[in-house]
Amino acid sequence: MNHVYVITGGSGGMGKATAELVGKKGTILLADVSEERLVQAKEELETKGITDVHYQIVDITDAENVRSLAEKAASLGTLKAIIHTAGLSPTMSSSKRITEVNLVGTGIVLDEFIKLAVPGTVAVCISSMSGHMAPKEGPYTPILKNPLAANVVETMEQMSQGNPGAAYSLSKLGVLLIVEDQAWAWGQKGSRIVSVSPGTINTPMGRQEAAQQEQMKVLLDHTPLQREGEAMEIATVVDFLISDNASYITGTDIRVDGGTVANMTKIQAAQGKNPQ
């Protein structure tokens, strides 16, 4: 039985690092919006001995695109894991597009790939430490749990007031809530679903955020481990979560943030905010 590992955002730093670790266990299917970057990622993996690599151009906000990706995965073997790293950070797009990609896109991916889930399949969604910085309970909570409902983007646009940073934080909180909410459905198929919340990570996306947002510098300055994380430090956690060693872990989030969220009271004081 051939195991297939689908990685959305597969040409990004975390996606490639994860592919490097899991590529020796089965077939890799990389998905991203840029064919040029996908080809480059495939070539990089091949130089590291990961040769069973396929790719497909996918816009995760397009249900037909995602359905085609799932069909490709099914043609390659049995789905072992869908590792959903695709997403946009605050400096990359508008608040509306961030919600579309990070929240609705996650809903579309999970809705399609649960159809391929069998006992032992694992879904891993990349959230963010930013998802832990918005109150878990709010007027947005039921909306975030249902990313495929009508008018989600328009409603969240009102709640974020068009602010990309707020949209990002809420969309990543949505990932956490979706994972909790869907644990039962995946469990009914003998499968698991988890999320991972990275902190400030040394990837092109992470460096872009750190360079353009003073808030990111404050976060990094108050991270207990006093450094950025590396893409491979996220990949090793993902590798564990999709393994049988994590067979009783589902419906929860793992923070890989160097302790940033744990130090939030001091960070808020440094930012001149009142602790929540």
C-alpha cells in the first residue's frame, strides 16, 4: 500500500522542509500557486534523495482546483497525510484575500480531503501563534468554525475592519477552532486532525513579516528562546504528528513558538497594551 503525503504551500520554507522529512516514507504531492516554485522545490528535493515527488498547481480558494488535487492524490495511492501549510501573512495581501486563503481555503481543503481519509490518515493544518492572540470566544467564533458558510468573507471583513493583521489573527484562530470542531468527523473515519502554531520562523515569509512590522520585532525580542525558529523545527513536529507515535493526539494545537505566547503578558506590556 503506497502512502501519499499531500503538502499545500509545498514550495514554501515549511512545506519543503516537511517534504524533506516525510519524502522517504512514501509519495509526495506538492501543491502551490506557482509552477516555477514547484519545479524548483521538486528539483531541490531530488538533490536530497527524495525522488518520488509530484506537483500540481492549485489555488486553495478554488474548490475545483482542490478537488482536482484530491483526485491526483487518490490516483497515487492511499492518503496518509494532508499537510496544509498554504497561507498568506499580513504584509502579503488585503484583509479580504487573507480571509479567503487562510480561512475559507482551509475549509475547502479539509472538506475535500476528508473524503479520502481512512484509518491512520492525518490532517495537519498550519495555524500561527497569532491565532492565540485573539480571544477564543467572540462574535466571530461561530463564523470561524463554519468557513464554507455563505457570506463568511464579507462578515469577517466587517469584523476585521479591513485590517490585514486583524484578518490574519482571526483567520488563524479560525484554523484552531476548525481543527477542534472537526476532530469528531475525522475520528469517525479512524483519522486524526491537528494544528501546529509556529512563532517567528526563519523563512522568506517570516523574514518579510519581521522586516515590515515593528510588532514582530517586539515579539521576537520577548521570545523566551531569544531567536527565530527554523522551518525544520516545524517540520519535525509535523513529522511526529503524522506518525503512529502520535496516534492519540487529535483535535488540538501544538505551539512551536519558542515560548512567545507563554510570555504574552510581558509582550503586551512592552507594546503598551493592557493584558487580557
